Amino acid sequence: MPQSPVPDEPARPGPYRTLDTRRRARAAIVYGVVAAIAAGIVVATGLSAMWFTTVIPIVALAGYQLAGAWRMQVDDMEAIAIAGEAASFDFGHGSATLGYRGPMAKPVWQVLVFSDTPSPDHQALVTIDALSGEVTGIYEEALPVP
């Protein structure tokens, strides 16, 4: 954590990094190396071929991780902008969270945007495909004005 310039002031976190599902490829490499080491031990020690049943699930897990290592084309700020354009009202602020859909865990941004009035009178939940930037769903509703 960065040091605060004022001694009595608490340190503030620096810039954040957006999640990227491409990092799953690193896990796949680790699993692949572990599977190779396990297979090497089985071959080098002359253990029964039955011990390869420990290697096969590790290889399958590595393949699954590699298949799910999608390269996201849309980051959170772009998703908020896309959601603001998709909403039927002028938006003031929004918040994005990353979710996944399907067995291959395709990344989807779930964005909540509010109208730009002083007291928001509309909100919308917009889902955006993080790979293509396509709006996959939208739900809008009016908010009660106090």
C-alpha cells in the first residue's frame, strides 16, 4: 500500500486493476506442470498405471481453465458507458460488477445505472457481454420520489 504524504493521514489505496478472466491461463499452466510432474513420478518410479488416474483429472482441470480463459474486450468503465447508452433515460452514475454465465463461464458485466436527476427517479440493470460489448439484457424501473 502506498505511503501517505501526511504522517497522520491514513494511507489510501492506489489505482485498481479490473478483473480479467485471461488470468485463468496461468492456473492452467500450473495445473499442466503439476500433471507433468505427477506423470513423470509415475513413469520414473514404475508405479502401476492406475496412478495415472490422479493425472487425468488434473489435465482435465487444466483444459477447463484454459478453455475459460476468455480475453475480455470490454472493461468496467466501457460497460458503464454502454449501459448508459442502452438506458432510456440520461444516466448520472453507475456501478459494474463482473459475473459469469454458462458452463464455460463467459464473463458478463452487470451494470446498475441511475438517472441524472438530483434524486434519481429511474434505474436500470443492464447486462453486457464482456467479450463483444453486446447488451444481453435490460431491466428498467421508476423509483419512488421522496
